[in-house]
Amino acid sequence: MKAIGYRQAGSLDRDDALVDIELERPVPQGRDVLVEVAAISVNPVDTKIRKNVSPEPGQWKVLGWDAVGRVAAVGPDVTRFQPGDAVFYAGALDRPGANSEFHRVDERLIGRKPGTLGNAEAAALPLTAITAWEMLFDRLDVRRPVPGAANTILIIGGAGGVGSIAIQLVKALTDLTVIATASRPETRAWVEALGADHVVDHREPLAGQIAALSLGRPAFVFSTTATDRHAAQIAELIAPQGRLGLIDDPDAIDIKLFKRKSVSIHWEFMYTRSMFETEDIAAQGRLLDEVARLVDTGRLRTTLTETLRPINAANLRKAHALLESGRARGKIVLEGFEA
């Protein structure tokens, strides 16, 4: 089968950073489903792994943790799916990724593809939807108010992949007021179109901008990027007993900044359930089914902004370069392997 991989971690300017390869088609075992991949999305985790993680000597590393396709075969213990089903999922970080014609994935991590979306549109959603959902409802517990705080959430990095779906989930499933950060005219317009009630500029001090809105101190802050740079401002603007969630990898944060207000800090890593095979691992498949339902009833929209065809090393390089530029908004998708 066709695939895209590398044998040595490093920068994108290497000739062998991402190359077209041929691999054996996987065989599903146990609760695994074999999916014929139709479209894949690219996420920051792909670029981080490509830069820093090499496979075992002589082996290929295949990236890609966002996929849409049809079930080609199932393992003997699979109960939720059968060949021909259209599915979408983000998979598991400790398995080969989905940048390949066929991909093996645990059925508990899979959702049924939204029927109203094409393959590229659906491929933009799984990883960011899981990340945003788990942060909002499992970690920050945004449906549980903070006493005395404004019924408001600040989403830092609102125009990114996770921010783009987080804004929509908050508006669709809660009564929270959404403040999103964006700095360029096109990203401000993007987050407003997704439903943000207010937009502030993350290049300027945040606390003063939040105060100027006269909404009160936000109960929740969801920081998707540059948390270390904004930490002092978050500590100033968040409500006492508020809840802060983050998903990026800051070099260092002085958490003592948050002690005086008894702010709780919550990490989200969407691969925790799959990596540790937690008791509630199937929650990811269920939440993807719910995301599909929200899409099909018109309450969520795809965050796709660019589609590259076909799925090959050249286009994957383009997608990685755009992500690494820091100027991407929404999601970049590759669709269709060449026959």
C-alpha cells in the first residue's frame, strides 16, 4: 500500500523529511478495524513528532492522526462496525499514523462520519473535536459554574484548529459568553463567523482588554498556545476559583501565579485514553458520534480551510510548512491517494 514516512527525525528542509513509500497492508486483530483512508488532516503534533522522534533503525515512521475512510475489514472482536461503514477518527499516538492507504485502529476510538460532509470536510474534525470536547467537558467542566465569576470563557488561539471547534462547541452546548483571541483581520473574521461574542488581540496585554469589555472576570480560560507568554495576564484576568486549561507544551510556567486565586489548572492530552487504555477509552468514539450528530443537525460546521490533492509526500510537506509558519487558520486536509 502507498504511505508517506521518514526514517530520521529532523527539519522539513531535509530531502528525506517526508517521502513516498510502499508498506505491507495491516491485518486487523481483536477489536481493530482496517480503514481504507480517503482523507487525512494535518495537526501540530505531526510536525513536532517529525522534528523530534525517529523510528527504530531501518523502520519507517508514519504520521497522521486525523482520518476519514471506509471500513475495509474488521477484527474478530469488533462489534460496532462492519465493512463499508464510513468513519472518522484520530487514532492512537503509539501506533502508526494514518498517512497510508490502509490504517488499523481500535474500534473504540472511531465515530461514524457525518453524513452531511464530504471526506475532506469531515477529516478536519476528529482530533480537534476530541481535544476541545475533553478539555471543555471532562477537564474544565464548563457546565459547572464558578461562584461569582462571569459566565464567560476566554479561548486563547481562537483561530487555530482546536480553538475553531472549541468556540462552536461552547456556543452549541452551553450558555457561556465566548471571548476569543485573534490578531489579523482574516483570523478575527474567522472566529466571529464561528460564533465568538468578543475578539481580543493576543499580541497586546489581555487583562486590560478583558476588563474593557465590562463582562466581569471569566470563569474559564482555555489556552491553546503560548501559555507561558500569557500566564501572568491569565492570572490577572481570571476569576477567583476559576479554571485554566492548556494543551500546548510551554517550557515553564510559574504556577504560583495562580495560588492566590485558587485557580485550578487542567491539562488535556487527547491520546491519554488510548495510550493508557483507560477504562473509559470508548468515550472518544461516543463523543465523535455526538459531534457527527451536531454537524448533521447544523449546530457545528467543519473547520476545513484548505484541501490539497492527492495524498502524497509533496503535498504533506506543503501542509507541514504552512503549520510551521504559524499563520494557518482552521484545518489543512489532504484528500485521495493516486490510483
